[in-house]
Amino acid sequence: MTLKTEMKLLIENGLLYIDNKRFCFAKVNDDRSQDVRPFTGKVSTQFNHHCKEGGRVQPLIAGFGWVGDDSGDAVRVGSVLGNDWPLKCAVSIGGLVARIEACEDLGIPVLIEIK
């Protein structure tokens, strides 16, 4: 049995992949002031005090921003598209957070690549 050394997330062509398996829709919020171009970084989970629900645990891409389902998040994810944007989806966010937290508990780094 091979032990996992890292979890890889990839956002490409409007989809989020976890370890090369399609997970959900994802779109980088290009209304942000940051120049959106290919990016690679580390992902962790943190409590976001500024989300609309009054605060919750969300993925945070170091040097890039939050992953969530609000319009202000750097990356929006969801299982259904509406007007070319992922719609709110607790299952997508919860599933992503759970996978990242499981890796954090085991000391396994989570990396993301945005193409």
C-alpha cells in the first residue's frame, strides 16, 4: 500500500478536480483586482469571519483567496451552474472542506493549480 504524500487540486476549464477526479464546477472570480493567470499554491482550511452566513470554515488558497460559494470568494464552487456561475452548494463546500481537513489531520499537504 502506498501512502499519500499530497492532495492535488486542479481548476481547469470551469471544473475542480481532486487528485485527477472531477469533483464540481469551479470559476475564478475575475472581478477581483488580482490578475488571474495560472497559479499554484497551498490550500488550508480556516474560519472565514466575513462570509455572508456570519462565519464558517472554508478553504483558503495562500496568496490567492477564499474558495466558497459567495460572490466575494476568489473561487466559487458548486455542483450546478446558473448563468455560467456555480450556484450555492453546501455539499460541494462541505465535501471539499472535509477532504482538506482529513489531509491536514494526517499532515498531508494540499496543493492547488489554477490553469
